[in-house]
Amino acid sequence: MKSLDLSLILKKVAEILSLYGDIPITEAFEKIIIACKNDVLETKTNKSDSKIKADYTTIITDEFIETLHKSNNEELNEIFKSTKELQTKKELFLLADKLSIKVAKSSTIAKLKNHILSYFDRLRMDNTIKNDRI
């Protein structure tokens, strides 16, 4: 490190310490550390909140799920093949979550699609059985 670099750093330290007035240096540093930790935690929380908001601004809407409910197996397979957004694990996990399907985080894209297709198959079978009883 060069002396000029160190002098710039020390100037910034002096500016920060001047904000704390005439208190013991250890107390000032403790307050600085607490402030930094709180700032880091706040930043992490804001990032995770923005990720959650971004996740739910995807293709997976109630209308899209209603379209999936109304589709037969062939149409569902075509939707999964042709929809670019449903080619990622993230989107498939979101869809499974919206449908309340429990899947392992280690599931592959093929397994996720299979779980979701099986879910819609079961729904169709349940509706068929229910309608046959009436």
C-alpha cells in the first residue's frame, strides 16, 4: 500500500469518527460495527424480498394454471415443450409450489415436469370418478 492510499483511508476514518463526537474510541468502534452489521442484514433482507417479488412476476399466474387445468395430457406436454419459461427449474419449482406439490430441491427438470403432469392426471381422474358417481 502506498502512503497516499493510507492517508486517504485515514481521512475517511477521521470523518467517520468525527460523527461520534467525544466518546471513547472503543465505544465508537462498537457502534460502527453494530451499524455495519445492521446495514448488512438489512441489505440481505431487501435482496431476498426483491427475489421473492421477482419470482412471482413470472408466467405462473392463476389464468395460466386454469389453462393447465383445462388441458389434456397432449396439450400439457405441448405447453411444457413450447413454453420457454417452463424450461427452468426455478419456474417449475414455482409452479409446483403454487399447486402445493411437494418436490425435492434436488429434483431434475424432467422429474419436476413429471410430478406436475401426474398432479393434473390425478385431478382429471378425480373429476371423472366424481362425475361418474352423479
